[in-house]
Amino acid sequence: MRKVLASFLALMFIGFAAGCSSEDAGKAAGGKTEVVFWHSMSGDLEPVLNDIVADFNQTHPEIEVKPVFQGTYEEALTKWNAAAGTKDAPTIMQTFEVGTKHMIDSGKIVPVQTWIDKDKYDVSQWEKNIVNYYTVNGRIYSMPFNSSTPVLIYNKDAFREAGLDPEKPPLTYSELKEAAKKLTKKKGKETERYGFSILNYGWFFEEMVAVQGGLYVNNNNGRSSDATKAVFNGDEGKRVFELISDMYRDGTFYNAGQNWDDMRAAFQAGKIAMYLDSSAGVKTLIDNSPFDVGVSYLPVPDGVERQGVVIGGASLWMMKGSSEKEQKAAWEFMKYLTTAPVQAEWHVRTGYFAINPAAYDEPLVKEEWAKYPQLKVTVDQLHETKSTPATQGALITVFPESRQHVVKAMERLYEGIDPQNALDQAAEETNRVLQEAGN
């Protein structure tokens, strides 16, 4: 029954995708080359993307890029798995960073390195610390697009009220704990304001391990050869879990659950004074908060040298089943996306990093940074990142499943489970899915 249902769903997905594709693959009205672009940019992000696509289509009359929203990254990937290799597959597919190895191993993609080489394109104009993630064995497999990293967000007004310097946010775990204690406000038995919070989301854990130079899986994070074992339950991971456990136990840590909107709402309502968020959410947060918002680097354990952050977000993949003409058109669109003026608009309107750092010199960005100096902090943290297997990020096909096991482990901390035991269990579960997948 399950197999029948799975087949039915797969056909549904293909049918849905087919409605978005041309019957005569690669040909749009008027003899234009059609590029079907599946993406997951929802909410305020979709109009920005559509505007950029419209500008490209207007300036490239021989090509028509058709952006098609396909739901969340997970939903879009499920649809792509059903359509990949068929005439209903898109020309370009947007996939989140943890889908990288899955896409490579699928055999259904064309590495963008192929077109970089054909075009003798100079990739040195792209942000190295972003490109590093999508580079495997010296080849760039996908084009970085919407890229972000985590940052520490804090309420400057609350800092002033607690007698803390709003221009000196905590950079170490001990400073974070000390500030959180001063920022936590109680009224009787009720806590009116908590000092700190981290969303129960695996990405933040991965980043807090990587900033210490810690690996997520063995074999150099799966980059020297396929990963066979989780190693995030070592000293680096233990420090992160102990931090959460200690702060939760002393009443300064707020359990924000798994919903991003709930966490941001709690911060804006003054329920949390400090928390970790994506750099892409900074501008919206500043605009919608009734107080002065500060942005800083990820804190690190005392005595540990800061290594930097792993890039998050997503990239664009070119499909193998597309014709040479479609691939060339897709490549023209990718190149357009990475030009400084386009990246300046993307950065300013979305908060995502510019793939082309020359965008930061554009007048549009300089004006925005004058109004939002916090945006520059996010870029500085990225630029100061050291290129290592830790900050390149892990490559495993089962990353989404592994993240869920880490989330469960984080939640167990609130039940009083020993940090090392909780971590070990998440590592064991990750090892199991790694073995099942044959990663």
C-alpha cells in the first residue's frame, strides 16, 4: 500500500511540474529559449526574485526564464526527485545547502564548473567563503545564490537597562552567561525576560560547532572521502550542549521551540534579550522591533580560537536532461544573477549576502549600510572566516534526517538529560542513517 501511495504521489508531483513546463522542451513563445527555474523563495522574497527575473528577460530577449515556486526546500526536493531525468524536470533547481551531496550523487545535474570552463569565466569575482561550500574536489557544483550565516541578535535597550554596554556584546560563553544573568528579569516566580535563546534547529548547532573548528562528520566533514561516522559529539558539540543545559537550568535560557516566527516574536515582545538568527533576517527585524537592535558575531567557548561560520541558504543547480541551448541560456542567467548591480539589489532587498563582493561598493549598498550598519557586521563575520573543512560545512546525503536527531537531542536537554548522553544518541542515530544510505 505504501509503495502504491508513493507512486501515486510521485505521479502527482510530476503532473504538477508538467503544468509548469513547455510541451516542446526549451522553446518558449516567439522562438525564445525557455529556462524553467524551480525555487523556494516565499513571502517577501518571491517578488524580489520575480523582479530580477523580469529584468533579465527584458534585457535578454532571446531567453525567457520562468520562475516557478515549488514550496519549501524539502517539498521542492521531493518534487524534483520525482521529475529529475524526465522532460518535466526544470532547467534550474534551487536547493538548500544540506542537499548538496544528494544533488551531486543523483547523477542528474551538470556541475556549473562545466560552463565556467567552457566560458573561461573568472570565478575569483565570487565570494570565496561562500563558493567554498559548493566546491568539492576542486569543482564548483552549483552557483551560490541566497546565502546567509547565523549572528547574535540583541536588544540594545535591554543592555542599557541592565547596565551593560550596548556596543560590547558577548563574544565568549562566559561573557554570554554573565550578560544573560543580568538581562534576565523576574517578577515573583514568573520570568518576564530571558537572557538568551537558540531555536531548536540543527543549523545553529552545526554553526556553533564549526566556529570552534569542530567537524560534524569524519573524513574532513565528508570532503576528503564519503563520511561514515558522526563526530559532532566530541568536545566542540559537548561545549554547545553544556552551554544550553547550564543556562536553561539557571533560568536564563528560553526554550523557543522550532518555529522561527515564534522566536522572533518573543524577541520583539521583549521576552528574550539575546538570541541567534539568520543574517538574512536582520533588516526586517530592525524595521519591526520597538527598540534598538544590535548584531554581533557568534560567541565561542573561552580559550577557543574563532574559526568563522559555515554558509547557509541555497544554491542553483543545472539539470543534465536540459539541451545544450537550455544550459547555455541557464548559464547566462546565472552569470547575470552574480553581477554587482543585481547582487546589490538582492542584498539590500533581502538581507542575503552578495555573491559578488563588488556589490558592496555599489551606491545602493553604501546607502543601505549607512542606515543599517548592522548589515556590515554580518558581512565582516563572513569575511573573517578561515577556510577549513569545518567552515566549509559537512557533506552527507542524510543531512535533513541528521538535523532532526540533533533537534530531538536539544529538546532532551530541557528534560534534564546529560548533554553528552543526548549528543551521543543523536550521533548514533546519524550513524545509523548514514549506514542505511551508504552515504
